[in-house]
Amino acid sequence: MSLQWYDFVGLAGVAFVLGAFFLLQAGRLKGDSLGYQLANLFGAVFILVSIFGPGPDFREVISTTIMQLAWIVISVYGLWRGLKSRASRFRGKSGDA
């Protein structure tokens, strides 16, 4: 078995997603934390890169591609929502002084 560069990228992506999920379940990360959202985002991007590394026909990987694209969109939404929430809390604290 010979691993290519895209296999290592994909394995790193899987490690990001599963690691983040484990840390969430273990209570070490919160679902709205920056680390959790970034781990999911990078994991999905890495997995998506690994899918297209060997150059498959899109029809062969459509379901996996849709899954990773959805994961990316949801992660970006979570990042945006979390940053927006942090910014409003920061503005509230700075306005109290």
C-alpha cells in the first residue's frame, strides 16, 4: 500500500473532524468555540482536497463532495455566528466602563 500526498491530507482532515467531535463529547470544547468550528472547517477542506487529489470523475464522488461542501458551509456559518456573538459581547463590555 502506497500512500500519496492526498491520502495524508485526507487523514489529517479526518483527524481534525473526529478529534473535534471527541473533544466536544468529552466536554473539552464547546460547540460554539472557535477551535471546534475551525477544526471542522479545516477537516472538511482537507477531506475535500483528498477526494480530488487522484482526479476522480465528479459523478463518482458526488455524495462525498456534497457532504464536505455542506460541512464547510455550516462551519463557516458557525464561525460567523460565533465571531458576531463575541463582537457583541466585547462591545457590551467596552461600553460599560
